Amino acid sequence: MIRPVVAVTRKLPAPVEARMNELFDARFNADDHAMTADQIITACHGADVLAPTVTDTIDAGVIESLPPGLCLIANFGVGVNHIDLAAAAARGIGVTNTPDVLTDDTADLAMALLLSAARRVVEGDRLARGGKWGGWNPTFMVGHRVSGKRLGIIGMGRIGQAVARRANGFGMDIHYHNRSRLAPGIEGELQASWCEDLDEMLATMDLISGNCPQTPDTLHLLNATRLDLIQPHAIIVNTARGGIIDEAALAERLADRRIAAAGLDVYEFEPAIHSTLLTLENVVLAPHLGSATHEGRIAMGEKVVQNILAHSKGEALPDRV
Ligand code: 8YV
């Protein structure tokens, strides 16, 4: 495959599209509409590679209907919960993603949300813009200090570890829950303690950050029962996937302050956000901005390019999922 035909589902940054034009017969989505299943299948006719994003549902039905020549799904993004990996494997279609290049950006956003929620930055901005600020006083808009607080990181992969590095800089006491314990050297470097039991960790943390992938095992990992273990002064941040938390149950607990505050970048039914969350002052809502930096998005595009190139040369895929 010298010049693969690549179906790209969303508008990508201009330098990425230029690079793809150079190397591939690339088909772009000029008006950037979110594609339906039928539109994705139609876009793939005669294509060798599909380059989707998180907004595309590549389920078993779509995979079954892809043309026989399509042999690679090169996802623009690290999370692949929108792709049925088993169905792709069954059809011999390889799947790649874009790890590493968005780690720092996503961890930065987790910290931004944590600090914004703890220090009431966005609430303060709303108040100031609303002309409701009557001036400084000692009890006005008091939030919570983050240094010295116990941070529980759920999912200690690349992004979880990057959050831990940043949290160290803020003087937090770091704990993590992960399927497997980190090597002692990494644990030591991150000054992080492993909690084998998620429930025990949740019950003792002041701050909680969701950083695990969404899989059938982690869907509603924070369900109502687990949310009820969380201390009332705790703050939750989620920059992973909305589905790892039962969003309705979280909204209910934030509304009646059984959980103090939240900073959310991802939602269970994006782009919809639970209507209660939209009304709450103690919640900071970002519209899935984890990897949204110019540098990150260009690097993600280059990862997609490298995976397609490797595939077309019959080489090992650098980022095979
Ligand atoms: C991306 C993300 O912007 O990479 C991911 O998994 O969640 C985002 O930061 C998005 O997935 C692009 O497809």
C-alpha cells in the first residue's frame, strides 16, 4: 500500500491535514459535522484506513459494514472506548491510538479543574462578571487549601502519573488505586501509596481524580454506592471518561452537598451534560478540553500519520491498542 486512502471523520488541525495530504489520499470532513454510522460507512468506501475521533461510535455494526479493504482504524485520541475492539480484531482490523502526546495537557487540565473547584475560581468569575462583588471581606468566597490534602488517583497510567507529579509540586499526599501496583522505583519517585481497595481509598480522600480508561470493567466504577463512601468535604475531578462515574448519582450528591465540589471535563452522554450539574455553583464544567492544546493536537495528528505509515509499509504499529 504505497499511498493509502484514509477516511478522516473530523476536521483536524491544518498542519495535520496538510501532512496527510502529502502522504495519503486523504478524505476530510470539511464542514466538520459529527458523522452518523451510515456516514462513517459511506466515507470508508474504497478506503484502507479510518481515522476517527471520540465523537464517532465505531461499534460492531459499523465494523461489520466497513468495506473489506479497510484494514486499520487509526484513532485520533488515546481513549478507545468508542471502538469495539473485539469486533475489529475479529475482522482482522488493527486499531491504533495516540498515547503520550496528550499526557501532560490532560494532567494540566486535571490540576486546573482541581484548583478551580477548590478555590472557587469559576464561581468567583461568574460573580464578578455579574456585578455582584461588593468588595473584599474575611469570610467571602472561602475555599479549600489543596496542599497537605490526601489526593486519591483512580488509574495510575501515564496520565494518572502525570497528575501525581504535579500534585507533588502542590504538596499533596498522594494515594492511588490501579489494577496493578507500580514498580517500587516509580512509586518512590511519585511519592504515591498504593490502595488495593478502591472503597477504602475513596472513604479517606480529600481530593479524588479519575484517570482510568473507560472499559466494561470501569463503567460506573463510581456508582451511587461508591459515591456514598466519599467524605462530604471531598472534591472530585474527572478528565478520563464520563462513563466511569454515574453522572446522575454524582449530580444528586453535589446538589445536596454530600460531596463538596467537582471539576469535570468529560460526561456520560457527551455533548449532553446532566441538567442538575448545569445549575450548581460547586461544579466546574469544561467541555472535553483535556488534550485541547495546539501542540497536543498537532502531535496527536502526527501519531496518527506515523501509525498509518507503519501500517502501509507492513511494519509493526507504534501504537497498536
Ligand atoms: C481527545 C481524549 O481530544 O484522547 C482522548 O482520549 O479524550 C481527548 O483528549 C479526543 O479523544 C479526540 O478523539
